[in-house]
Amino acid sequence: MTETLIKVDLNQPVTENENIHNRWHPDIPMAAWVKPGDDFILETYDWTAGAIKNNDDASDVRDIDLSTVHYLSGPIGVHGAEPGDLLVVDLLDIGARADSMWGFNGFFRATTAAAF
């Protein structure tokens, strides 16, 4: 069975999950390590970490706090990889969580989106 390396709990604040961050930075430690060729699962939050719920309306997307978005799972280290190496990653499956089979989108002015 394929191992889930990062799990998320939509009922838990994103800030309590040590495997989630909101930027790529060399000081962020690896959340997990894999060997080349490993298959694994990463669970992720949406970009708002669940701030927009299935019962919300368009104003919730319009009024989202853009200073606390861009949540990322990881990083994942690859044993044997060195800085500057080119890695190939195959996404074998991607989809919504079984307990959250809905979605949303929003369009933001560049000046608003650049605020975060």
C-alpha cells in the first residue's frame, strides 16, 4: 500500500500542522524523505486552508484574507539528490478529498493578489 507522507485535518487549524508552510525557503526542514522511484501520497489544503466552506457565497471568495494564503505541503526530500539536480516527478493521481468533493475559484485584481 502506498504510504501517505503528509496528512491534513480540515477540522484542525493549518498552523498546527508542522508539515504545511506558505513559502519555499531553504530554512524550512524536510517534512519527509523518499527514495528515487518511491510512490507516495501527499494530502494538501486548498490555497485558503479551508477558510472558504461549501456553504459560503461569492462574497467569501471576494473577501478572503490574502495575507494568510498559499499553503503548501512539504517539502519532500529525495535521498541522493544534490542541489542543482533536475528531478522528474510523475503525478499519478490528483483529485478532491473524499470528504470534500466540491470546489471554488476566484479572480483577483493584480494589486490585491500581490498583497500577500
